[in-house]
Amino acid sequence: MSDPEWKLKEGAELNIDDVAKIACALKSLSAYTTLACAEEESPEDLEIIVDEGLDAINNLFDN
């Protein structure tokens, strides 16, 4: 299986703020998954961080 070619959207610039949001979202998603498996309720603050990271990914990369 070959790796997908990741391409930035035209005009998009990869900046440290977006990279930080993506990293925090991935870390939070891991914690969120662990907590979700243990409890029914999901912490709202983690959901916000994950959503910000996903938005940063969507702003940067073409799918």
C-alpha cells in the first residue's frame, strides 16, 4: 500500500498555529477516545479542541 500524496490547498500556507492545533486535536482525540470508552458523556472542551484541529486540517489540505 502506497502513502497518499498530501497536497496543500492552493494558496494555503502551513503555519505553526495550524500545526499546533492539529497536534493538540490528535492528542485530545486520543484522550477523548479513552474517556468515551469509559463513560457515555464526552467532555465538551475536548470536543472543541478536536473540532479546531479538524478545521485546521480541512483549511490546509485538499481531500
